[in-house]
Amino acid sequence: MTNKIDNRAPISQKPHTVNNENHDPNAIGADIEVEINGSAYKIPLGTTILEACKMNGVHVPTLCHHPDLCLAGVCRICAVEVEGMRTLQASCTFPITNRLKIKTTSEKVRKARRHILDLLLSEHYGECYSCHRNNNCELQSLSKEYGVDFYRFGHVTERRHKIDRSSYSVFRDMDKCILCKRCVRTCIDLQEVGVLEATNKGYETTISTFMDKPLADVICINCGQCINRCPTAALKANDPSDEIWEAIDNPKKHVVIQTAPSPRAAIGEEFGLPPGHSMTRELNTALRMIGFDKVFDTNFTADLTIMEEGTELLMRLKAKLVDKDDSVMLPQFTSCSPGWVKYIEHFYPDYLDYMSTCKSPQQMFGPLIKTFYADKEGIDPKDIVTVAVMPCSAKKFECNRPEMDDSGFKDVDYGLTTRELAQMIKEAGLNLPTLKPSDFDSPFGEASGAGLIFGATGGVMEAALRTAYELVTGREVPFANLDIMPCRGFEGVKEASVKLENVLPAWSFLEGVDLKFMIAHGTANAKKVMEALVRGELKDVHFIEVMGCPGGCIGGGGQPIPTSLEIRTKRAEAIYKEDEGLPLRKSHENTHVQYLYENFLTDGPCGHLSHKLLHTHYTKRGKYID
């Protein structure tokens, strides 16, 4: 595997630990002896005090610090006492470059931290009982930890800011903001979108958008990564659960729900399980007990996406290699991440023709339910309510896009995040991990492991290769147990290729072709890929997967809080483990997908009806696909 692109991931890593006592104490990587609360430790040169404490089990509280983000030293709650220094030091930004004596729990430190909390609380509007972050708020947890039992400096009782409810995806309540700037660093550094910034000074400081415009009127891509890293309730997703409850309680409505793989790999965290436990079949039971009429698997339309998107890629390759059609754009980009789609619409609109025309699995499901399923079940489509459980706040925006109505109705009525569904389950008095497992409902209950691994970065590419290679060569992809390891992992940008040899006669034009592909996750990495495309460096690449969130869907903006590289890794492991245990692991072998093509989408993948229901119908040039 070769790398053309700067592959430095925007996710900070822990310092490399080297134990070499004979090195020069000032040499890079050498160990330095430090004393923390009276105990001696050897710490690598350049490690921050905070990291040194974590490495050795010494608790230091934080608010502005987050393992995914660059250092800021804004909140000062991590202050420690360093012998010989007049003032307390922010441990998160203080590098160890010589021998130090550090106190993390002295009287001076404790009083300072308590005063910082009292000052933050004095400007924190509202109370905890009605707050959606109750019992999962870092400010609340620290207040308990430091024994806050009254408002030492008073407590604001009137709002200073209007709640921004303009976005389909993200609500902003700046009266709950503590100015930690995690959202700013997430948007600017982690995602490189740059919607949010601190404005004004002193008491008037606030986190704002360009000219303080509503979030819906700026270049927000709805990814929700700011929500995942906000320590309080200043940011939240637009929760439609009240409307969904109303539909469930309406006997005239037939309410169906589809569940994506990433929420199933993470929702257990909302019920006290450690990361890495898949709750797929227990969740099916919970959803029926809540009152959903049918429970379907989004992996079914992930398999369908592979059939449509793979066919589209092969058609583009034929047009380019055989027909010499220069209007066909390669590489083809995946289009199932709505955050990524909105990113390219905002920042690279002249390159939209490189995008696959396929809708996401969520949006493919919608029109199928209100056409094929409605007809089979004899239900009026206007009485069907479709709900999608997704890891992604951008899915809320996607299902509300005005063009997503190819069924003749709104294709998907509501997007529900993992966090919001967990709350509905708790509201129904259910404890998810203790429920008996059950299967999905027919006809959209059979799905492959290929559809399942869509949930992790590289999963769409791996699923596509499992099918495309076999369709072209008649043989399984040449990787042990179908695990295409070059597609896996959390490098910011990955590149690899698969040689097509001894192909079937229908695909003779691909004989000897090195099918080259790339994978990127998080829009900061997508930017690297796009800039390489703009520079003309990707002419020999055929297919590129981009996911808008770090780690792919397992790190989506609607997943359980907190998030970190370690947590995302555990979720991905749960998905791959579940894939390995399934009897069906290739999309084209899904018999229900085959039935759908034989009995409904009868002109096949990328045919007339599939284009109407499963693809978008326009390009940047305004050419409509009929």
C-alpha cells in the first residue's frame, strides 16, 4: 500500500513512552524523574503533566481537554501546583522538560478548582432535572466531585441568549455554554469546517457563527461532532421522539423502524455496558415492546447500495475505458454519508459529478417501504410512518431534504440518534441488556455482513470489493476469511489496490486493471483527498470511500457520549466480530435483494425504476437522469 497524501490523522495520540535511563536527560524520548504527590515517577521528556498523571493513575479533572482535540488550556480546572512556581499551572498544556515536584490535591489546588466551578455555575442558566445531559454532564459531575452545595457567586436566572433551533440536526443553547471551546476546536481542527468561533471579549464572550447567523444559514455540515465533545448541554441533536411516540400511539398509523449497524454496536453504553457490545437482537425486542409495528435492518439497503453503487462504478469504468467518454468522472466517490455530501456541496461544488448518484441506505429504505412494502402489505403509504435509527445527526437533515420524496411522500419521516432511542427505551421502562434476543421482520430482515460493516470506516469499500471482485472474476476476493485488512484501521487516509486478472468474458475490458481505491474518514481527511483531486493527482484512482465522521459511522454525531479513539475502536471491533459470525457476508448473495430485483426493480441495478427510487436525479450541471 502506498501513500500519496499526508496521512497525519487529526486525532491526537498519546505520547510515545520510552524507557532509556542511560540517555542524556535532555534528549528527545529520554525519561525524566518527576515527583507527583510525593511519589517518584519516570516520565518521557515532553509529556504533559496531565498525561503523566493519567499514565500513573493520578486523577486530575478536566473540562476543556479532550483526547481527540488539540490542547487549549482554557478552563484551568486541571490546575496543579508546581514547586518553585508562583501560580498554579494548567496541567494539560504544561510539558515536562526537567525534574519537577507536582501537587495535584493541595489546599491551594482544591480551592482554585472549586472557585473555577463556582464561577462557571454563576453563569450557567437552568437546572439539571429538565436538562437532556442530566447524569451525563461533565460540569455536573465535577460539581458533585468538589462538593458544590450552594452558588457561592450567585446564579443567573434569566436567559442572555436565544436558543438556535434553525437546524434540522443541531440545537445550540449558549446559556449552557462554559466557553471550553471544544466545539470550536472540533469544527476547525478535527473537521476543518470552521462554522464556530469565539467572539467578543470578557463577559460578552460567546461561541458564535459567522455574523451570528442561525446554524441553518451557515456552512454547517450537520455532522454533530461538536455535540459529541460538548461537556454540557450547550449542543444537542434535534430530538423527534415526541412525534414518534405520537405516531406509535395512533392506531391509524403503521410505524416501521430501520436500525443501522453502528447504533447497535454502541447503544449498550447507554445502559452501562462498556464499549464493544453489540445489541442487535436485543434491540429488535425492545423496539417491538415500545410499539413499532415492524423492525427492519438497514443492512438490507446497505446490500442494495453495494449492488447499485458497484454497478454504477462498473458502468463508469466501461464508459471511460471502452467508450472513451471524457464526460464520465473518475474516481467515483461514495455518497452514503450525508455530512460528507454536504461538505462537498459547500466546499467543492464543481466536483459533485464525481459523487455516486446512489442515495444512502437510509434513504433507499424510505421509498421501498412506501412503494414495494406498502403494496405487498396492502397499506396506504400515507398511513406509514418510517423511522430510521442512525448514529448520525446529519441523517436528520438528509431525510428532510426536499428532493427525498420519490415514493410520492416524504421517504423517511424521522431520523433518530442512538442516544435518543436509548432514552425512548428507558422511558418505556426497559433495560436493553436483559431483554431476550429476537430477529428482524420480513421482508427486510435478511442482510449480509458486508452491509453490517458499513458502520466502520472502510466498511463500504470492503463490502463493495467483496462483491465487485467476485462479479468481475467469478472468484472470491483474495483475502483470508473475506477480511480485506487494507480497508480497516483508523489512518486518516488509506490507499490500496486489487489486481483484476482472469476476468469473466463480460468484463474483459478490466483484464489486468489495478483497481485502485482510497478511504478517508472525517472531513479534515476528506479535504486532503479533495485537494489531491483538485491538483490532478488522483487520475489513476477508481473508487474513493469518504465518511464525514472520525472513525466512520461508529463515531457519528448521534452516538453515546463520551467518544474517543479507544471507544470508537471497541465499537468497530464489535461490528467486525458480528460480521465474522454471520452465515451471509456478501451483498450479492442476499436472497431478499435478489427477490427485490426479480419482482420489483425488474430492470436491474441502475435501471429505470432503481434510478427513480434509489438514486438522486440531478448533477451539478442540472442534467436530469431519467
